[in-house]
Amino acid sequence: MKKKKTNYQRQNRVFLSLVIIFVSLCLTYAPLPGLEQTVTVVSGTELQTTLEQLEAKFEEENPNIKLSLNFQGSQEMVNKYIDQKNDFQPTILIPANGVILTELSERYKATNNTEPFYDSPRPIAKTMLVGIAWQERGKVLFPDGRFRWERLEKAMEAGDWGKIGGSSHWGSFDFVTTDPTRSNSGQLTLNLWAQSKLGGVLNSASLNNLSVRSLFSLIKKSVYQPPRSTDILLQEFIARGANDADVATVYESIALSRWDQAGTNQGKPYQIYYLNPTIETVSTAAIVRQNIDPTTVKAARKFLDFLTRPEQQVVFVQHGFRPVNNSVDLKSVPNSPWSKNIPGTEVQPSIQTLPPPNTQTITEIQRIWERAN
């Protein structure tokens, strides 16, 4: 009888041990009800494909954290956050460049008298503004293979390919850029174009002259219903084709990542042109303070740490971005768009790279654009 009791106790202990192991595994790998954190990310559309690809991997590595991804034009992101026009509560903002966050910070502190972010903003990925054109049209517009603002302006003034050396069957000349009141790439386009026109670095004072106002009026008349974001612009550029969209300014990252799509949809590729000078943009992330508790902040920091690790930076490169982690080499990344022989693409283009315009210049660009007719 005693032996049977001992066996019974031993079986109980084994069963209890198995229960403890099972519960421990559940605690380790399964989110407990009430403990799951949701990190709401608002990003520029240029990062949409990359972040959607990385979402599942992050949630698999962090089962107690759920990501909610939202995408807006960079300027639209700032305006909606400041004016509280979102129907969700953002945790992380990732506009196309850090200057946009500086603008947000200045506007936020002016009305709230407090810091808007928990930590210093963190760089996530880099790219630059480039020009693109369907190849046969680019050869006519830029015969020496170099993007030139003055050639673009003359083509817009002429309005017809037949008047600038192209085939009369090509019809009207169509340039596309994004809405500078909603998108950063549109702001950078106007900044570089006006700078080329004036022959020097811009500021809010030098922008306000007749030649710049005339230029903006010409562009505004020529660009019908400019898209709200750069990725939407390129999708429309590819869908419309050469008869409705000839030349555009976009980020290098998007131009590279959607290049295959152009060949599939139109049966021919577009050419990439490096602007000289151009503006480098660094997609930069900030964790906001407003209505965000410390536990969610901790989860948000995990996500930003995740994005800047080499494994994820490789994914950014595969989508056409340049890495912010110096341990990642463009040439050695498998399936890198820089290894696809995309027309015009260079790993290290011989061009001058400028920082983005400051918030005062961006504000003046938007003001002149809105008043242009």
C-alpha cells in the first residue's frame, strides 16, 4: 500500500512539473490578455512596402506587441497630428526627413509649451530626390544625360514635344510632382528648382521675388491635381505612361523599388537621373508624448531598435533605400536594386548633396505655391 502511494505521489509530481512547464511556455511565447501593447506607427508612404514586410517579423519576435501601420504624406502627417485630425492615437511618427519633425516640434511647443517627443528622433533609412523620365523622352529632353532644370522649364513653357525636338505624335509635355502642401518631395522639388533659378542657396527672403513666383505659377498650371504622396505619384506615373506623364521628381528609393513594375505595365523602363545638387532625406522616427504611457513607449523603442538592426536595414536596401547602419554595404546585399542594371542608377553618384530646407523656407515655399495662379 505504501509503495502504491509513493508511485501515486511521484505521478502527481511529474504531472505538476509538466503543468508548470506548459504554463511557463505560454507566458514566454503567448501574449497574456490585457498585457498586449499596440504601437501605432504613422509613416510617410515611401516606407509603406518596407514596413508592411517587416511587420510580421517584428510581431513574431515580440508577441506581446501589436503594430498598427498608417501612411500619410509627410506634411499631411504634421498637420493632422498638430490639428488632432487623426481618428487614431499615434505612437511613432516617421516622416520623410527630420526637418519635418523639427517643424512639428516648433508648432507643438508653441501651443502646448512642452516637448512633443520622448527621445531624440532616430534616423531609420536614407534616400535622395531624383528625376525620372521614359527613356526615349529623356534622351530628347536631356541629350547629354544630365538632368537640367532649365530644360525642364523650357519644355513646360513650350507645352508640346514637337516644339522641343521630340515627335509631334508625343503630344503635350507632362511633368509630375507631388503637392508641396502635403508631401515633402514636392517641397524639395520646388526648393531645388527655385535655387537653380536664383543661382544660390535659398531662404525665406530670397524666395519672395518675381522670378520664383512666375516659376511656381508655371509649375502649378502644368501639374494637374498633384498627388498627395510620392509613392502615389509614381504609381500614377507608371499607370498613365508616356502619353500622360513624361518626367517626374521622386525619391530614389521609390524609383528603384517600382522600376520592375514600369517594365511590366508599360513594356519599357524609365531612366533615373541624379539631380546635381540634390537633397538627401533621412526618414526619421520620433515617439510622441501626447497620450502615450511608459509601457507603450518601451514597446515603441523596441520597434525602433528592431528597424535599425542590420537584418532589417538589408530589407530597406532591397526596397531601394540607403542604410543608416554603416555595417550594411549596398553592393553585398542580395537582391539589391543596385545590382539590376537599372538605367542611370549609381551606387556613389558624383553629385553634391544638400541638407533639406529649414522650416522657414518650407513654410515660404508653401505660401508662394498656394498664392500662385
